[in-house]
Amino acid sequence: MQLTNRSKQVSNKQMTFAERIYLPAIATGLGITIKHFFQKKVTIQYPEVKQFLGPVFRGRHVLKRDEQGRERCTACGLCAVACPAEAISMVAAEREKGEEKLYREEKYAAVYEINMLRCIFCGLCEEACPKQAIYLRHDEFVPVFTERDQVVWGKDLLAENMNNRYLRKAWTKEEAHEQDLKGVEAEPRTQL
């Protein structure tokens, strides 16, 4: 009695001498290896050459500054409210006399922290910000954490370095495709 109609007949035919010493299988494997040996390599030299991940990739967070180097963030809290993982926390403060060169608005974020273990890189904080202060880079990954105290990033790690301003390399789909084809040359890394 059969339970299904998917049964197959198994043949017990004797293997030939060539099949028993696996010569056809070895020749097939060598043929595939030789064919791939002469094809273009797909490996990239990672630290020197970075592969473009596309214009929608979301990586490392950056707190942007304006043209004069002042912080854009006004501590409105919209990014923290929009964050589904509740990874962003901030403390607002009033700007004092003499701090006009540091902060653009009267109110600023005295403390701005992102818990990178909680962050899901959805980009909602970037979309919610009315001042375009928070930005998720598309060319840099978040580094690996080895200690628990490295997980919460403050303004010291998030603030944009004015010496090495971030310039997006691709805005359109066509430019992104061109970047994919030629690869992105690595920029010298600087500590933020």
C-alpha cells in the first residue's frame, strides 16, 4: 500500500570502472575550476577599495553642522519620538551669550545619545528631523562593539568632523549604478 504517489524507483545498476574511480567527476570539477580561473575576479581589496552599497543603505549616524560649523540640532525631540526602538535620548539646554558660534538656534541638545544596540537603522529619525541635523551615512558601517560602554554614542562620536566633511557620492539611481560598476575609492579615515 502506498501513502503517496511520489515514490521513485531506485535502480541498483552496477557502476562502470570509470565511475568507480571517479574520473568523470574529477574531470568535470577541473573543467569548472579552469573555466573560472580565467574569468574576472569579483574580490575587492576592502580597506583600500570600498564597494558602493547603493543610495538607500543606512549606516553610521552623523549629527550634521551648518556651513559655519554650528550644530543644527535644536533638541526638538522629533527624532526620539519617531524612533520605534526608543534608541535616541536627549537633554535640551538654552544657548548662553558667547555660544553663538557653537549653536545655530537658542535651544540646543546639551546631551544627545543613541543606543546603537537598540537602533534598527530604519532612518525615521532622519526623516523626522526638521533641521536635517541627523543623517545616516551610506558609505560607512557601524563598528563592532567589544565592550558594553561602547554601545551608547554621545555627541563626541556623532558630531560631524568639519575637517573631513561628508559629501554624498551618489544621488540618482543612474549615478548609483555607475558607482556600483566602477567601485568607490576609499577615503582616508579620520576619527570623529
